[in-house]
Amino acid sequence: GELIYRELDYVAEAANAQRFSELYANQVKDVFVPKVYSELTTSKVLTMEWVEGFRLTDNESLEKYGLDRKKLVDTLVQCSLRQILGNGFFHADPHAGNLLVVPDGRLCYLDFGMMSYAGASQRNGFILAVVHIVNRDWDELVSMYQRLGFIPEGTNLKPIAIALEKSLPDALNSDISELNFKNVVGKLGDIMYTYPFSLPPFYISIIRCLGVLEGLAIQVDPQARIISEAYPYVASRVLTDTQGELQEALRRLALTSDGKVRWNRLERLLSEARESQGYDVSVAVSSLTDYLISDDGEQLLNDFADQIVEGVDNLSTETISYIVEAVRALAIKDEVAAVKAFRTLETILQAGEGNNQEILREHLSNVLPDPTPSMRQFGRITTLLGARGSRSDPSKLIPIVRRLSQEPKIQRVASEILARLGELMLSRSLRTVFGLPPKERKNST
């Protein structure tokens, strides 16, 4: 009743429209909110800018103006994710009648009478739920539901975790049809009716909003799926957000329980995040650096050093020299030289992919052997972290490398790597001098 009453108060709706515009019209590309004329608005009359447009489902007009359906759906989804998971102030009724497409391709939101709000813990809970589903960590998912108040204290959680595992599709490997939001909610609904779940109003409001949103998106683009399209935004948040809960989510996604790096998962995470509007890779690198030099990152740092040396053992002497150059520069606090060396190394690691052989010849006069799959993956991750690429800014790496070079832990590990690589190069040189066959290379996994 209160919601309906507020929807009929046009002064409140005008305030909602203005707040929505401030939060999202400038944050999400191509989102538009009509101007409110406050001096002509009362509790019974709302006066807004007139907008010429048409519905998202108006195929004839979309064709007439040559508009890209996928782009429009992406704008809708990106804006909705920032509402529900970002600021928490969201349009609770995003059906076709409340959205217009302007002929220039912008998406116009209308009718701000039915708005809702999700608090920070609730928003983070949704992000963590996606992380737990991706990891197929059902025990943690159920525990999080209990912390959010969905499940009473004292409930036996194990049967619920087993039911979720049997019902929910693999978010990383399932066919896109299985990731239909309606199907997933239907499966969750069966479990929630079977076990003692109690859903708060905000959760029901979000489920309804996402259900309406996906229904509309599918009308515009039949291949649209909210869950799969939400993952780039979730990836960007866990990579860049400094909140403790989301940092924990990053650790769960990128590391095993014993602190080992899940390189495939980290690469996917970085690749997905790149597709999210507003993602800043330098913030992600800074966040990863914070963890690396923390007490919790000690195991990761040592593991990383071992993997560098093991991976280098499979490379040529020329490539090793670039790694030594980079590590030596880091050890003696020459961050500019370190960045240059790592950039050259990244070029080497990308050799053999596309036109990179031609780029490689500009750096080296002789032909290097193909890098191993693990080193190519390292090269791809380096690229995703901004070392190369048309959108990267190398200057952003300098402050981060400076931080690393001034950290005693990093200096110690860099010196250890340098010594081990020196032994490796000496061993190879002696084998060459005495005509001994090269050491058998390890298989990369």
C-alpha cells in the first residue's frame, strides 16, 4: 500500500527522476532521463521534458533508424547492474512501457514512481552469490543466504547445499539457454519452497526487476541472458572494489584454498572485466598489488616466483635475458627499466600468435622458439593487465612498479629469482662451451 501511495506522489517521483539522472545518466553511456520542471510540479501534477521516441520492441522503428539491438540491450543491462549492484537505488519496474529509444540511439527511462533500494551488504551478497555459483561453492552460497537472513539460524544447511548443486547449471560451462534467469529462479524457487527460506522484500523486488528486465531484453535480442551478461560487471567489481567482502570474493575466484593461482580463472576474470563499461585496469592492478604485498599474499608471492623460474626453464637464452633484465631493474628500484623490459618480454611471449612474429622481428634479430602454453598464457594476462594494447597507458604502470620496487618482500623475492635465473643461464652457457646436450625441457601444464 505504501509503495502505491508513493507512486501517486509526483513530488516524490520528480525527486526520484532527478536522483536517477544524477546517478546513472552520466555514468552509463547512452542513458537519458527527461528533464523535470520542478517549478511546474506538484503532488498531483508532474511536468517533464517531452521526448520523441519509440519502444524497445518497435522493430519497424529500430530498422528505420538503423539501431543495433545488441547495443541497446547492453545499455539496458549495464545501467540495471549499476543500479542494483552499484548504488542500490534502482528502477523497480523496467518494462517496455517505461523505456523509450531516442532516434539517436540513447535509452530513455520513464516513470520513476516505483523505485527501490538495496543496501551495501545486500548488493555485495548478490555479487558473492555469483562468485559462489561460478566456483560451485554451494556450502558458502548457503552460508551467505543464512547471513543475509534468508535461512533461520540453526537450520541444517547441508541438504540445501546438495539441492542447489543438483539444480543450478554450471555458470562457466552451461549452454546459454540454461542460463535463462527465469529457469534459474524457477529452480531456486523449488528449493526455497522445500526448505525454510524467508525472502525479504528487497530480494523479491530485485528478482521481479531482473525477471522483467530479461523478458524485455529477450524480446529485443533473443540471445540475451542477464546472468551471463552480468558476469563482466561482477568481474570488474571484484577486481577493483576495495570492500573486504569483495576482496574475499576475488581471492575465492583467483586462488585455490592453499593459495595457488588459478591462472585460467584469473585470465577469464580479467578478460570478462574488460567488457564492462568504466572498468579501469590500473585499479585492478593496484588491488592485486595490495594483496601481493600483504601478509596473506606471502604464499602467492613465493608460488609466483617458483612458476617464473620453472616457466623460464622452457625458454631460450635470449628470452631469459629479458626476464633477468626486468627482475634486476626491479631489485635495484629502476622502475622505468623494469617496465621497458617487461613490455619487451610480453612481446616475446606473444610470438607465434597472429602478426606477432612480425612485431618480434623488430625487437630481436634471430628467431626464438615458440613459447610454452603457460608462458603464452602469462603473456595474455600481461596484456589484459595493460602492458600492451591500444587502450593501455604504460605510464600507469610506473607508480605500481615503484611501489613493488620499494617493498622489502618484493626485493627479497626478486633477488632470489635473479640468483636462480643466473644459475640457469650459467648452466646453459657451460653446456654450450663443453658441447653437452641441452637439459631436457619440462612439460608445461
